[in-house]
Amino acid sequence: MEFSFGQLLDVGRTGQLNQFRFQNYAVGQSVGAYSFLPFGFGGAMATLQGDNLDATLQFGNTEITRNFVVEALDNTYVAKVTTVLWNSSTYAVERTLYEYFGACSAGGWDETKIQLKLNSVLDAVQANVPGRRLAKQQVGNIPFTSQVRV
């Protein structure tokens, strides 16, 4: 049995995650709203405590990708990487295996490659990304005092 893995990459400012959309498996083709961009993704693992570790996106070193990485870092873009199983004859996504959300936090390059580090957005206290407000529809009645009696 043959499995075909690939990644979908959604990148943009907080609240505009679909500003840039790329896929890395259908070479030279667009799949839905995702254009082809050769990139690698790695390092996303969950610890035994359940928290995500930092991940890395890796691109070929070109002027276009350097400019994109600088823009992503300057504007604190947020990224979602979705690892999928896809059909090698139709390029259709058959199943989502994993989703990783991260804030673009650091980058660097050498002669051949560019790396973009993604910090886990689950650590929103330390990274201050993304801001989230709780609403009554999400959690029910929210107490407005510290004197809550059970």
C-alpha cells in the first residue's frame, strides 16, 4: 500500500490566516486555493505534558522567499501547517493527519536554504499571540468579580 503525504501552509496576519496559501506536493500546480511552493516542515512534536514544541519551515534560498520571510517576521505572521494524505492521481486531499499553528518568530538563511521558526501559539502568555477574548457563547456565564462562591 502506498501513502502520499504533503503539507498545506496557510500564512498571514492574525485574523487573516488565509492571506497566503501554499502546498508542497503537486509540483507546478495549484490545488484548490493552494499554489505550489517547495517547502519542508519539521520539528512539530508534542511533549508528554501535551504542549507543542517549536517547528521549522524550510524554503529554498531565493530573493522572493527571503523577502517573504522578512515580511512574515516584521509583521508577526501566524501560520497553520496541515499534514495531509492525498491521492496521487487527482491531488485531492483524502485525510487530514495533523494541524500545527505557530507564530513566525525567528528566521535565518545560508547559501541554499531559508528557515522560519514557528513558536507554538498555545503559549500565548509568553508570546502574546494571538489575542483571544472569551465570550458567553464559548464558555457560558463569565463572573465579573473575584468573589465566586460554589
